[in-house]
Amino acid sequence: MLYTKNILHMGLFLLLVSVRTYAIEPFSPLEDQTPLESTTPLEYSTDIIGDIAGGVVADRTITRMGKNFYQYFSQYWMSNFPNSHAALTVYELPSARSGSQIWIDYKGIQLFRHFTTPSNANNIEYVQEIARRMQSILVQIQMSELQMDTFDLAHGEL
């Protein structure tokens, strides 16, 4: 009997201690917490990849000539347009007869496509002129995207 009484007292003691510890912890209702999801609707967000990456120039070239073109283009792009959040991709299709075909994509849109000889790919001024043209074309595309009515369609569906 004494043994059962001690167990009962210990159980009550543990119950009081556990209630006391929960009473000390502050209670925060769910309404006071900030929401986990974004409050901006998806249709109002701009370039998702550009927002995440922040001005990436991807290399999809194959030959040494294409790698040189990409190196000069990306260095000039990052140093002269650091606030550009565009995700560009430089592609190359090598040809034995006429050099390489190089094109630059932005959101699946070809901004530039040209057959480039090894002398042009290594010409820094030529590549810098292409980068300046890409910037003006990007500004035009982004301005037209801002003026589009996309209430019921996404930008890619227009």
C-alpha cells in the first residue's frame, strides 16, 4: 500500500512539473507568425531564373573558338552590365567549312545568330559590339514584356 501511495505521489509530482514547464513557455498563436509562402502572385513575378541566378551567362560552346567567344562575351557582359538579371546562354554549332555558328538565347528567344570565323571570335572589339547590341535588344524585350496584357495568359503563351 505504501509502495502504491509513493508511486501515486511521484506521478502527481511529475504531472505538476510538466504542467509548470508548459505554463512557463510562451505561447505564440499561428496568426502572429509570418506566412511561409510568398504573397506576390506568380503572374506578377518577373524572370524567375534571372531573379534566382542574377545575371548568368551560361556556356554551351564546344570548340576553342567558341570558348574564346564565350570568355570575351561573359567578361564584358559582367563588367559593363552588372545590374542585368538576364540569364543568357551562348550556344555553338561547329562547322568545318565556315567556322562556327554561334547564337545567344534569352528565355528561349534567339537574340543573336551568326557564323563566326576564328578571326572574329578572337576579336575582342567584335565580341564587345555584340554584347552592346544584346543589351539594347534585352531592354527592348523587357519593355515589351512590361507593356503586355498578361491577365489570363503567361508571357510564354502570347
